[in-house]
Amino acid sequence: MKITFSKKAEKQSNKIPDRIFDHILIKIKDLANQTGSLNIRKLTSREGYRLRVGDYRVIYKSSKTELTVLSVSHRKDAYQR
């Protein structure tokens, strides 16, 4: 499965410390490969799903061939548009 980041997600990921973002990236790859135990929920307020990685949230949408990361942010800011 192909993983792509939106421009917003790329900007947000540049602000996250490398050590933490490396852990987030591992979880995103696990999600794309459908391996591991992941904490995923469907969003009710907007389109997509939420992946919880510690204090950070990854908002994404998925199709059969592509996983698009829409947002990567701290949990206090994750659900604001």
C-alpha cells in the first residue's frame, strides 16, 4: 500500500521531534501493512480515521491502494481544522 502525506501533514511532521516522529512513522507503516496492534477509530465529526500514537494523533483516509495522512499533531490540537 502506498503512503502519501498531505501538505498540511508534512508541515506538521517537520515540527515534531525526530525521535517521536520516527515512532509515529513506524505505526503508519504498520497501518499500511495491516500488522501490529493499533488503536484506530472512525471519526464522526469529519471524514477519515484516527490513529493514536502516544500523545499524538494521525488523521488519515484509506483506500485499497493508498493511505493518505491528512494530519499529524499533538492530541490537544488534533481535532481542530
